[in-house]
Amino acid sequence: MTTKTKTGPNKKLREEGQDWIKRINAATTLEKEWLDDASIATKAYTNEDKAEGEDTGLGTKYDFNILYANVETIVPAVINSSPVPDVRRRFNDKDPAARVVADLIERAISVQIDDSRLQVELEAAAQDAFLAGRGIVRIRFRSDIVGGEPTKEDIIDAHDRAEGAEQDGAGVADADERYAGRGEGDLQQPDAGTGAGATAPELLRGTGTPERLENERITFEAVSWRDYRHGPAKRWDERPWDAFRFVIAKEDEGVSFNADLIRSQFDESEQNDWSKSTGDICGWEVWCKKTRQVKFIDDAGIILKVIDDPLGLKGFFPIPTPMQPIEITGRLKPVNPFAIYRKLADQLDTITKRIDVVTKAMKVCGWYSGSSKSLEAVMTLADDEFAPIEDGELYANSQGGIAGAMAFWPVEKFIAVLDKLYLAREQTKQAIYEITGISDIVRGASTASETATAQNIKSQWGSLRIQKMQRMMERCARDLFVMMSEIIPSRFSLRTLEEMTSIPLLPTLQDTPEQQQQKAQVVQLLKRPIASYYRIDVESDSTIRADLTRQKAEVSQFLQGAGAYFQAVGPLVKEGTLPPDAALEIFIANARMFNLGRSVEETLENMVTQAKAKAQQAQNQPEMPDPAMAKVQADAQAQDQADQRRNETELTKAKMDNDTEWKKAILEALTKIETARIQAQTDMDSATLAAQLEAILGLAPQVPAIVPQPQAIPVAA
């Protein structure tokens, strides 16, 4: 057997693994102060040990655990219901394929977070965030591999073929006897065509259905603050690597890791030591963004397995931006919230312990005369119990009486001290609330003498103090949804998506050409980067279950305002002064101030779309005339036409009068000229000639000539 030495590639792998361990240790050193504070806070939260152990005379555990109270108050205030995905097209244009894809992604995400699976992990991460200072939720993709195994029919067929080969070849019934005593090299190879010389197991090789993935799913895991490290950076999206702590049982080594890769890094002695070790395998799962690879490395620097980008995410890392309630720009190192008020918490606990000591010291006790046995009996009496006094007359006649014979423990001094201690404790609590941002209304405490208006104001402004924390939780949920929207189209099969969402994706024989085209468009769109084309949000306040009374009041206020609005704008819309789509746009702009939910918002948007479509249709179609209005318009038009004809007649008459005077003047001139010439050439009388000229100029009807026309009349020319 060849001995493997730590040279060449083996040495490089060992050096690479050890280099990663050094980087992780450096990251641990960088955050050591915070890790120590987080450890102290965790012990204080579980009441394992007090934060400050200097004053141990009153005990080393908290009697007033303000940290536990604060964490258990803040976590339900920021996350108490499952987040709701809201996936829609980034631009609300008409695209049927995009609408189907958005609906598919939203349904698939809803199925993955069903049964509060995500809410449980978010609550655990929120607890880490407000207790230690950093909360992380990791996303994982899992699936089942099915197929590749022979079916029942394959097994029966293989046995039948094996029996037939035995009878033809060797004539024995038992195939095992046929190969008994032969070495491995003597075994007859099976014939691909007939199967002669092959056993049933050999004939089963290559049979069965192809392997495929089924039951694809996404799981969530809250990562402990102790088990996460990251590379140096000033912004979360610039960090070069992430590392997650893992612990794997030794017996699961062959299933979880690459045995050949592990052996290649050992020589023979190291391989034996590794095989004989029985403890769990502990190490770090390193996600390197530069190489887009995931490497499993144990604490000794042995690379156990290397896989390429398993999720195919745009940001590569399997976690959203960690939740850190206290952040500083340019620094990723978290701050432990408990470290901010730890001194006050210890002071509060010390006051509580002293209250307990003083309370225990407050008891009825005192002194009496040693010779007076009757007074001794009185000191041991229970409530409402009396005892006789011997020589009572003597006590009555003595100066001071019975009171003078007894002295009681000064309880009134302790009462004064207790009052001061209780006042100091309340003041310390108030100081802690001001630092942490927990108001009295958030804790559900209020004064009975306060008015309802005062309590509502306190509730409104008290809730504003934790809205930043609520937005932090919503951002984490939204980032997880975005990551899921990238994994689902790329890692889930169409069959799984179809069964999960009830949206048909696979083609069938019953599909019409339009349905086939739409399915093809949907499948093609799924292959594109979904997150770049879709806006994925957490529905407003979905992670916070609002106060039921406040929600009812908001709904009532919205309905009252809606009724008053439509009553005011209704007449304007009916008269045509205000378009219907404009009225709905104004209404929706005000309705967005209320948390009505996505379904109501979509209904209102559809109303606006329909109103705009009707308005556009009305503009394209000719309007039907009103009969009464049409009659008025016809009468007015007829009157206008009559006036116009009358004006034209008057203008024509005046024009004709002007033309007559002009033509008469011309006629006189022509008559004089023609008369002179005619008198010189013909015998035609002047009256007849004048009539002919008038007929030519249009001043009078043409009259027949009394005398025959001459052969050449200059006027006609």
C-alpha cells in the first residue's frame, strides 16, 4: 500500500484549511469584548449568575431579573405573528405571464412558511438580538432523491431472465452453486443481449426509473450568536466570507463529508488516528464569496468537504443582514443591549435584596422584665388571643403600667427605610425604561385616574419607540422572502410548483394554443432573475398583531370618512364637474393612510382602472342627443337660417340697386355713341337700339327687334 505524504496538493489543502481557522480565530478576537458581554447577559437572563460578582454578601443571583422582563416584553412586541408575503409586479403594467408568476411565487412562499415555521425562528432570532445583540436566521434548501431503484416488475423480469440463463448455460437451478469456488476474475460477464451467465442482481443493474428530486422545500434555522463569524468589512454586503459552527456525529462522517478528500490530507499514521477517534466532529462551515464555494473545515484545519454554490443566490450568503438593535455606522461589531444598563440592573437587584432583608427584620419582638412570667406568656400568643395577668393591680398602680414593663423592637424605623428603598427601586426602574425605550404603556401599565384620551396618546407615542425594532424584523422577513423568490424558480421542479400552488405549468393535451403559449411564457419568465423584476415586500404590520380595539376604531373612522366623502363628491360626479376616476383617485390617496390590507387596496385599484376605462370608452363613442335639447337646438338653428336668408335678401337688393345705377350710366353713354353712328349708317330707331342694349347688360328682359337687325352692329361686337 502506498504511503501518502503531506506534499503537493495534500499540503496545500492542509495549509488552506489552517489558514481559514486562523481567519475565524482573528474574527473571534475582534469581537471578544462583545462575546464576553453576551455571555454575561445570557447567564443573567437564565439567572445562572449575576452580572457583577463584587458584592456577594446578598447573593450571586438576581432577585429582580429586569433583563428577563425586558426581553420577554420586547420580543412579543416586535414579532408576534407570522409575516405575510406580498409579491407583485414592480411596474403595474398589463402582463398576464408576470401576474401568474407573481401569484405562483407568493403561493410557494406562503406554503413554505406555513404552520408558523418561520415565525418560530424569527422569534428565536429576536430573542438573541435583544439579549446578546445579534440575531440571525439561516435559510436552507432540502429535497428528497427518488428513483434509481428497480420496480417490482423489474425484479420479476430479472429473476425470470436469470433462471432462463441458468437452464441454458449450466443446467443447474441455483445460480450461487454455479459460481461456487470461482474467483472474482473467473466470473462470467453477463451478455447484454441475452443475459446469459448473469445473476438477478446483475440483471437489475441499470433498471428502474431515473433519479429525480422531489419534495423540494425551504427550511429556516435561527443561528446562535455563538456560532457565527464573518470576514472584516464596513458594510454587510461587502463582507468576504461567513462561517457557521457545526457539530456532526462521528458515525455520520461518511454521509456528511467526502472521505476521499479527507484521506488525501493524511499520511498513514494520521489516517489511523482519524479513524480511531470517537468524538464528534466539530468545525466551521465557511461560505467564501470570492470563489462561491462552501468548505467544511474541522478545528484542526482539515477540509472535510467542498461544494460549489449550493443556493445560487445573488448575494451568495444563506442569511439576510443580521438583526442588531444597536448599530454603529462603519462597524459590524454588535453591542450587547444589557451592557448599556447593566450597572442599573445590579443596583436594582441590590435594592430588592435589601428590601427583602429589611422585611425579614420587621417582626414584633422586644424585651420585658425577667421576673414577670405573665409578660412572657403574652409574647407567645397568636392573633386574637389573650392571656391573664397576675398582679394586674400592681401594674396598674405602678408608674408606666404594663407599657413601662415592656420594650418593643422599633418597627417604625424599618418602615421608614422600606419607603425609601421602594422609592429608590421605582426610580431605578424608570431610568432603565428610559434607556431601553420601554414605556409604561408598552408594558400594559397605566393609571386608573387617566382619561381615555391620555391613555390613547401614551399608547400612540409609546408604540413609536419600538417601531425601529419592528422595522428591523420586517426587513429580515422581507430579505428572507427575496432569497426564497430566487431559490424557488431555480431549485424547484415545475411538477413540485404545480402541486404546491395549484397553478398549471406543465402542458397537457387539453390545452388550447393560447394556454400553451401562456404556460411557455410563464416558464420562460421563471428562468429569469425574479427578484430584479418583482417587488417583494412584507405586508404592512403583518409581523405585529395590532391592538384589536385600535384596529376597530380605525375601521370605524375609515367607514365614516368614506361615507362623508362619497356623499360630498357624488353630486359633483353626477353633474360632470368631477370625473369618476379622479374622485376615486382622491379617495384611494386618503384610504392608504389606513391599514386596510392588500385585498382592499387591490379592489380600490380595480375600481380606478374600471372608471378610467369607462371614461375612455365614453370619449370614443358619440353621445346620444337629448330629445328636448335637440328640439331647442333645431329651433335655434332654423331661426339662424331664417335670419341669414333675410340678411342675404337685403344685401342682394341693395347690391342690385347699386348695379342698376351703374348699368344705367353705362347705357346712356353707349346710347349716345351708338346713336350717332347708327344715324350715319342705318335707319333703326333709337328706342329699339336702347332696348337691345338693356337686354345685353341685363337691366331688362330682352325684347324682340321691331326692325330687322343689320348685318353688322358694332354694339354686338
